[in-house]
Amino acid sequence: MSLRQYPKPAALALRFCFVFAAAELGVAGGPASPRTPQAADERALSPEDRARIEQAIPPAALVPPKKARRLLLFDLNVGYPGHRSIAHANYAFARMGEKTGAFRAEASRDPAVFRPESLKQFDAVVFNNVVGNPFSDPALRKSLQEFVREGGGLLGIHGTTFAFTLWPGAKEDWPEFGTILGARGGSHRQSDEHVWIKLDDPGHPLNAPFGGKGFEYRDEFFRVHEPYSREKLRVLLSIDTEKTDLNQGRQFGNTVRADNDYALAWVKSYGQGRVFYCTIGHNPYVFWDPVMLKFYLGAIQFVLGDLEASMTPSSPSFQMEKTPTARK
């Protein structure tokens, strides 16, 4: 992939797709209200962006679904105006599901969708750039935790390392979510940082779209914090520190890790569940990049339980007691 493919994003400009003034949400009243992503998110996109996404969508599923799959796209931000790529990701994922027949996507900002009777309708949940504390109700948090632990899937995009924190300030409010996802926080450089990306696991099925080769890219790349550890997760992509200038542009927070380990995407298990996270997703153009959409399609089919892929941690010093199998 060449840098010439990607337009330079406006410096940290935010288009108000989602604005929530509340500092914290508990249980929403009434039933959960999933929406059709195209109806809600298409209006937030220009015709040109919709056309770019349509042209980039993979023509077919990577593997046949084992059954009809349902994917929940959750995009609530609290105390933060929301990334302008949220609508692009929702639209791209929903259209990928339709075009490939791999899944049906529904989107929601309603915390009530995490009630057990609602959540059980889905095979996996996407936390689409969720920043802030979307819900504090212990029952809803328990429901999400048990959903993943008992065999459901969770996919986190970019800002989701800041989910379940009090914003602004990112004060921790639910440490267990960091354990589920695999990391917290994310210091970063500017939103158009130029990095070289290496494939930590070139033969992993989710890395197949990259053809076994590293590549260069521009986006806002988080340097994540604890509980991140290669002893607990399998790293797919990371910054190639030998090729990348780690001091370019303005920095937001401490962007230096003492271990020189800058993971960008990984998979992990949580109980019997499957978890995927990728920090590449700050800018809208990520979601009209054909290679990145194919990467995310594989990730979605993985968390849904259709694409088999190893979750054994990267560190050789860690031995899993049991390798979870995909939910049938």
C-alpha cells in the first residue's frame, strides 16, 4: 500500500456525527432500539464517501458463515464529541455484511441493548470508537462480560481503549473492560502520523489481506498502556520501529514505551469468547481502503465465530490452559 492512496486528514478536525453532553449514563428506559446503520449513518456521509466505501467493499465473505449471524454496532460516546469516522465504519460494516452475506448488522447507542435478553440476539459486538463511560449499571456490565466470556465476540476500534472511562480525563471506571479488550488508553502523535507497519504474525489468517508484507500507513496510532502484554494476547500488527520516525510531529501524552513494543492490532481470548482490537480507525479514509476493509471483514468473521484463527499469546513464556473454540 502506498501513502499516495490516502488523503491527508484535517488536523484533529471533528465533524459532529454524535454529541452527548451527559457525563455518565446508567440504564436507558424502555426497550433497546437497534437501528439500520444505512438509514442512520448514510445521512452523515457525503455521496462521494459512500461511493468510495461501496467500491472498496470485498466482493465475498472470507469463509462461509456457519449460520445466520447478527452483529451489533455500538457507537455511543459520552463526554466526547465522537470520531468523524464512526459513521463511515458503521456504513462500511453494514454494507459488507449485506454484500458478502456474512452477517446482518444493527447499530445502537442505547445502553439497554446490553440487557441479556437483547444481547443474546447477537453473535458479536463492535465497539465503534466508543469513548467515555457508555453505561455504569453493574447489571449491564455483567451482561456484556458474561456475553463475551461465554462465547460471544467483541471487536474494538481505535478509541475503544478509552471506553468505560470518565471523560474528559479518561479516569478508569471499569478495569475489567481493559482486561477483556487487552489494553487501556492511548498516547499518540498527530492524526496523520506516517508509520511503517510490520506483520508480527504473517501467516495468521487475519493478516492474509497484507500478502505477507509490511506496509506504510497514515493514521492516529495509539501507544497503549496496561494491562497490555504479549503474554495475554496475540499481536497481529505493530509499528516497525526500525523504519519509523517515532519523534515526528506533535505528541499527545507520553508516546515512548520502555519495551519498544508498539502493538496496533491483536486477538485474544476471554473465557470462551473471541476479542479483536485495532487502533487503525481514526480517519474516515480507513474505511474506504480495500485492504483495510478486507482486514476488518476477517476480524468480524473471527469474532462472529466463523473464521478460525489462533488466539495463543505471542509471548512464548505464556502457556494457555485451554484454547477456546469458536461458538457454533
